[in-house]
Amino acid sequence: MAQPSTLRISVDEAVAFIHSKMILQPQIGIILGTGLGGLIRDIEIQATIAYEDIPHFPVSTVESHHGRLIIGTLSGKSVLCMQGRFHYYEGYTMQEITFPVRVMKALGVETLIVSNACGSVNPYFRKGDVMIIADHINMLGDNPLIGPNDATLGPRFPDMSEPYSQRLIGIAEDIALQQGIPIRKGVYVAVAGPNLETRAEYRFMRTIGADVVGMSTVPENIVARHMSMEVFGISVITDECYPDSLVPVSVQEIIEVANHAEPKMTTIIKGVVGHV
């Protein structure tokens, strides 16, 4: 019998620790992005675990990312929510960034909801808009599946023809229509950061088919799909990245726009959770 991989051993150790702190069996995993931690107020919390206490977990270093794992109930479903995520620009490897998704799957999570704050390169989109992610482009220069593949976690060459679940997208669109929430749908391109992009880079992104740009989400999606998890992605557009009218933007401005638009995103996520 083949020996378990180092990754599998690390996942099992993290899972054992989390199991010792929780009663619920989580059905849905949620990753909250920059300025989008307010969903926690709607969760009936059963346990809160600091990332630093979980074996092998990275620790959030970014402003507005609190670094807590929240376990509880949302819209009648048991959820495991990451209040704060990890980014490539923080110096973590792709495997470290996506480690929590591996742990979620091992805990029994089959559906992953990912959110983020992003900038628009589509001139028809405006800051404050909410966008459902229909597809993505990986411009991070790396991939979390590079290296030896543990076949007990997923296949060597996972299919990515439907990275974001059409079923869940349809549910989200119905909820937005019922609630009177205008939504966009488009393609998210992930870059390494941490600097914002140049005018020429924004033009290039628009040329290759991107609607918005950010620095996260794609690694988590790739690993989730590697493990056959169903994924729903949603973005809050926090700044407008149009080359001919580009102005400087601060992190504080981005967080303020995300906070203002968050209730729309939260309503959609709660609705999707309730229908999974």
C-alpha cells in the first residue's frame, strides 16, 4: 500500500484539530475576500478558530483579513467560513494558499463559495457593482497543482471546462432578480500583485477577454475543482481600471467601496447557500 503524501498527512492533522473544536458537519465552505467579512454577522456561530492555532494553516497578513475559521449555520445549512484568505504576494506557495480548501473537502464540504474585491477593466461595469464569476484566466505565473499529484485527492489532469457551477450561477441569477439586485457576469483574471496594474496591463487584460482583475480566487478554484467540489464565485467591483481615465486608488478606498456593496453580495450568497 502506498504511503500517504506529506500533503495528505498535513491535511489529516489539521482536520483532526478542527474536529476537536466543532460539532456540526459542514456542508458548504465560504471564503471571504477583502472588505467582505460582514457575512459573519448572519452566521449562527458554533465555533471560532484562529488560523494560527490550526496545524499547517498559513496566517493572514493583509489588512481587513481577520484570520479566523468560523463554523456555524447560515440559511439553514452548516457552513465553514474563512474570514480572511491568503495571497501569492504574501510570499506563500500555491500549495499553502490552497491548503484550507483541501481541509474543507476532508471535513466533508462539497460546495465552495469564493468572494473577492476586484477592479473592472470592462467599461460597462462600475465600482459598487456585483459580478458573478462565469470563468477565469490564470495570470499568476504559477499553479497549485504543479508537483507530485496525490491521486487520493484528485486526478493529475483535472478538467476545467466548468470551473464555476452553471447550476449555482443560475440560482444566484434568480435570487438577484427576485431581490432586485442588478448583477454583472463575467471573466475574472488573477494576477500576482501586490502592485495595482499599469495602463498597458489593463489594456492587455481587456484584450484577452477579462472583465475584472484581482489577486486571488483562481488558486482556490483550481484546487476545489481538482477535488470535484462545486464552486460559485462572486466579486464586488471596487475600482475602475480604464486606461484612458485611470486615477490613483488607495486600499482604504477599495475597502470602503467593498463595505458599501457588501449587503448585495451577502444577500446573494445567503440565497445560494439556502438552495444548495
